[in-house]
Amino acid sequence: MKTINITNPEKIIDKKSKATKFDVAKYYSEISSLILPHLTNRLLSVIRCHDNIKKECFFKKHPSNDKDMVELFNDEGQEYFYIKTKEQLIYQVQMGILEFHPWASNINKQNSPDVMIFDLDPAEKLPHEQLIQGVLDLKSILDKLHLQSFVKTSGGKGYHIVVPFLPTSDWNKFSTFASSVATLLESNKPHLYTTNIRKKDRKGKIFIDWLRNKRGSTCACAYSIRARENLPISFPIDWREIDKIKPNEIDINNYKLYTKHNPWKHFFEIKQKLK
């Protein structure tokens, strides 16, 4: 692997955790074998911070002056980028990237998504126990549909439920199915769940965000740092840990405590299809 020089390694990225640019590079280097399978050959949107998370950060989905260090892909006349190697991953960190948001489809089957995501976003001051129940209620629906699902922290307020599929459906069928699952959960307990995107209508409820399953939409990758205070990580956890690990509990300083086992070890071995 070519050595990537990290400029300004001591620059503080987050004042709360005192994490530096070098700390971010070290994290992604150590976790590269886990995150790359979720990034490789998938178009990316990223969050780039020129200085620290309290200053200018912006969403980027098109290549810029780093074209020689990424893979390029043309989709419907638009130029996008993706990465395949640890070297390219660390170079992104050198360029100020903190968050990685991959598409739900592989470039080899761009119109056949294979990763379905439900983002459970709780209203302000919602009891944590109610959020946990929401996660389990959604899992129960997926279980009844004979679909194996996985869970990860979001690094924010909620959790992400992720369902791997074989790439056999088009985006319309994929999105329609995700909407149906979310709507079923809402109809079962309308006083607890909503699919209404308007925040003013979410008071006391959990927003079941299924909209990330549309073509071009993205979600924070498994193992991605989030550009937030303490640099929390969207980290895979075991279903049995759901009531023990809060959505923003795993961060740049404590993640090693959660790498002793890999609850998503068999993620890419799942061979389930939408019918």
C-alpha cells in the first residue's frame, strides 16, 4: 500500500473529544477491513470538513480535484466517484472527509439495490425505552416476512435497521416494499410511529424513515464516523445489545471496546430476495 501523508495531523477535529485529524486517519486505517466491504464499488456521498466539525462542513457527491485518487463513474450524465482500497479510504481522510454515505446498490448492478435501510428517528425527549421498542417492533415485522435484518447505531438519536438482499429487484419495487413495511408499522401503532416527514407532526413519535431506499439516496455507512460532537460512529451491534448501547454511545475514543466480535460477520452471506 502506498503511504498517504496526513498533513496537519495534530489539528483538532472535535474540541469535545479532542480528536485530531491523525486520530480519524488511525481509526479508518484500523477499521478498514470492516468498512471497505460496505463501501467498495458503491457510489459515495461524503461529508467533508475543512477545519473542524463546528466550522465549514459540506456534503459532496461529485469528484473534485482528487480524481486521480478515486474511481470515477458516470451515471445518467453525472460524474460520481467510489473507492476500492484502503489507500483511497485514507486519502479521503487526508482530504477532510469524516462521513461516508454509500448508495444502496453496487456499480455493477446500479439499478438493482441490495441494501435496505430503515432509520428510526425519535422525537425530542422521547423515552429511550420507547425507541428500543420501536426497533424491536420493526424487527418483528421483518422476522414475520422471513427477512434477516441487522442493527447499528446511527451516531445520532436513533438506530438503523439494515436488510441485505440479492440484487434482483429494481428501485421502484425496492422502494415500494420499504414504504409498505414502514406503513405497516405505523398502522399497527399510529400513536407511536409515523412515516410523516414533517417534524411538527412527529411529537411523541418515532419517524420511520424509509426514504433512503430510493435511487440516489444514501445513509451513513456501517463504521462511519459522524461529524458531530465526540465523533460518534454508526457502529454495528448485536440485536442482544440493543437495550445496552445508546445510539451515540460508540465514538472515536471507545470504539475498540466494541470490536471484540463482529455481529455483522455474515452480512454479505445472506441470500434473500424480494418476492
